[in-house]
Amino acid sequence: MTPERFYDNTGKMIGTLNELQNEIKAYNSEGKLVGSYDKRLHSTYGANGQRVSSGNTVTSLFTKK
């Protein structure tokens, strides 16, 4: 599947989502993994593998520093 791009309010790309069969991976504008969403477990994980929330909140990881 083609990655979905996300932009801030100034038009600058802030990240992309790459949807796989059971997972959605989020990458920042430099292509670095910032987190993922596990569809089977309904949980979002940070780049370090720690669970950050239940449900799909992976796009909120684009703004984390």
C-alpha cells in the first residue's frame, strides 16, 4: 500500500503512515520510525516498543519530541 503523508498547517510534511496487514508504522519526515499500531492488540507503541495507549493514536506520535 502507498504510504499516507501527513502535513502540518503550514504545508510541511511531518510524517507518513505505512499500513501493513496487522500493523501501521509511523515515520517522521526524515523517515525515522516514531511508532506503530498493532491492529490485533488495538494498541499503539512508541519507537522504543513501549505501549503508549490503547486504540490507534499513532498519528499523535508525529509531534512527540
